[in-house]
Amino acid sequence: MTSGTFISEARAFASGKRLDLIDGDDLRRLISEVKKASPQLRLEPAVAAPESAACPQCGRGVLQRRLARRGKNAGRYFLGCSQYPQCHYIKDL
């Protein structure tokens, strides 16, 4: 992925391989599509994660600000336990 363009050597290298080259024009188009499809998408969290807040579920981990990458909450921030996958505590921001 690049914000600019790929040189011919890069395109030749990727040809025939399981690689997708995403140039600046494609990247801007994809971002635009995501913004239109998800108007509630927040690029910055509404609330900062408390520093060193202990996990209320397991008590061993600390809460960390994370970004959901999949599912119905993709693109939204949440607080998650640092002990994941042993602890599955999450809290929406």
C-alpha cells in the first residue's frame, strides 16, 4: 500500500502473486467508501483510556484502548483487558 504510485518494477514483482497493490487513488477511494458506509465511524476516541486502570473482571490486567477491526463495531474504540485472550472484558467508549 502506498499513498503515491507503484513503479513498474513493483507491479511486475506482484504480478502472478497473491498480492494486491493499493496505490494512492485506490486508497482514497476505499477511505471514501468506508466513510460513506459508516458515518458513525470515529477516528479518535471520545474518551481517553484511564492510565493503569485495573481490569474489573480479572484484576490482573489493565484496561487498554483498542480499535475494533471486525464485526458490527469495526472502526470504534473500546477498552479491553491487557490479559486477552485469557480475560475477555471489554467496555465501550
